Amino acid sequence: MLTFNALRAANLARLPLFKNAQGEVAHSMPDGSDWSIGEWVMAFVGELGEACNIMKKMKRGDFSSAEIHKAQTALEHEFADAQTYLDLLAYRAGVDLGAATMQKFNMVSRRVGCSVMLNPPIPIAWINPEGNVLTVQPTLNRDRWTALYAL
């Protein structure tokens, strides 16, 4: 299974070796700092645009039943390219994409009242309606206790 950390490590290892269509090294700086944040955004959005173009053609029926599998594979490749460029963009912007994604996903889950979390944090305590606090997970009447998490 791919992780954000594995993608970041592979991206950073490949970046100084990446060659353009003419076979030349694409970046003069091994960390990609020769491109501005705007240029990394452009690369990311360009890949999303290519994915959108494929989806548009799929929606309007441009592909025959024999071609649809090839179009689906092309769409998967564009999403993968977009993910790769998003990771590089996040790197150049100083963002740990895995940590940021987990934090934001969990924030939205809490905001919308959903219990689905990414690597849910470990509760630091539990509180019941009477205000009693436990520092160990309750074993009786668990439905009366609410977990408290560090911010």
C-alpha cells in the first residue's frame, strides 16, 4: 500500500534524475526549487485538466465500448500524475501532505458529527454527563462516556 511518506521519498529521489521529452535533466536544482510555487501549481492543475478532459469525453460518449477500458486507464494515470505533482507542490510549500490531510479530514469529521477518522487520535481522558473524568477507558456504561482528545 502506498503511503504519503513513500510517495514523498520516491518523488525526492526521482526529482534530480527526471528528464524532459528531449532527454535533458528537467530541473537545475535537485530539490525542484528552480520552479516557483506557481509553476508547481501549474503542473498539478495541468494534470487535473487532462483528467477532466478524459472524463468529459467519457460523459459525452466519445469512447466506444472497446475503447472505454483504455480511457479508464488513461484517467487513472492522470489522477496518479496529479497526485505526484500535488506531493511535489506540497513539498515545495513546506507542507507534510499526509499530516495535513489527516488533520483536515478529522477536523471536518468532527465538524459534521461523523465518527470516521484517519488514524484517530488516542483519547487522553473520558468524561460523563455528570462531569466525572477518567484517565483510563471506561469498562462499564461506555455509551455514557465521551472521549477527550488533545488539540
